[in-house]
Amino acid sequence: MKMVRPNRAFATFLAVCFGALVLLGLAACCLLAIVAYRVQRDGFSALTVGGNDVRPALGFLAVLTASALAGLWSLRKQSIATRRLRQRIEELRLAPSSGLIGAADLVGVAGRVDLIDTAETVSFTYGLVDPRVAVSRGLLASLSDAELEAVLEHERYHVLHRDPLKVLVIRLLAPALFFLPVLRELRSRYVAGRELAADRRVLHRQGQRSLAGALYKVVGSPAWVQLTP
């Protein structure tokens, strides 16, 4: 099976978005200039008569407007979701145990791990500028020392690669360019690839037994937050 490379998928996603935005912006500027010139010269009647029907162009501009509004709406949703996530973690934060502190120090995420008071067996990385790892009380109680290190090693990959920020960028751009189906494929490749890459890191450093045990016990995201597109 061909290896999925998350950073390559994300870079391709950004390149496609940047190219599309540049082309669409240039097209929009040209169309607006044409429409404005004709209206100024001959009035609004010039838009639909004499072979100068520019209603298709106005439809194109309407699609671009809808695209911009979709992006702004997604930005609003993500801002609210991010704020609520941080508030919820603050409400549930517990003092980390000595075992969790020791494992975090050993793996290389010392000072970046939060223990949250929930029985769900979950762990995740959050934070855009300064990513942190959240581990639930339920998961901590169910893991052996080796499995805990495997979980933290997995999350460390997301911290180092700033995956929460990348997910936010994808969530903002994909709705804005909803008419480009290739973005859905690139988004899926990135989301799958980052998890596989994080697991490969665990395999390399912790071995199969620790990874298998951790995967068996971690159920994914908590019920009160959505962490993936």
C-alpha cells in the first residue's frame, strides 16, 4: 500500500487553494472592471442588451461571494468551537499524577500534558499557537506505563507538526472552495496520513505491543468535542 504523507498532502492542499484563490481573484477583478465600465458608459441596460449580456459574470461573482461567506461562517464556527474546547478543558483539568508527569518528561512533552476529569478513554492534541496534549482520567487509569508512553508519543507527533493549526486551516479553506472536489480528497489524505504517521512514530520508538494496547483502549475523541474534519 502506498504510504500516505500528511505533510505532502497538506502542502498540496495549500498550493491548490492558493492557486485557485489567485485565479479567482484575478477573474473577479476583471469582471468587476468590465461591469463597472459598461454601467458607467451606458447604464444598467447595457448589461443585458446588444450582445453584452454579463449576467453569467454576475452569477460567477455571486458564487465567489457565497464562497467568501462560507469561509467566514466556518471561521466563526471554529473560533467558537476552539473557545468552548479550552473552557471545557479548564473546567475538567486535574493535577497531573506523578506517573503522567514522568511519562511526559520521558517522551518529550513535559509541561504540555493536561489531565482532564472524564471517565472516557480519550487523548487528543489541542491548541493552535502552543499545542498541548489532553489525557482523560479514564484513559490514564486503563493504561500500562508502556501504553501511556505510546499514547504520549502519538500525541507528540501532532504537537511537533502543529496539526491542530493545520486542521483549522483545512476547515476554513475547504468550505470556502466548496466547488473544488479535489480538496475533499486531499483533506482525507491529510487526516488519515497524520494518524498513520503518528502511529509509525510510536512503532519506531515503543514497539508493536505498546501501540496495539493503546489503540485498543483509546476510543477517539470525547463526546463533547469534534476534533477532526
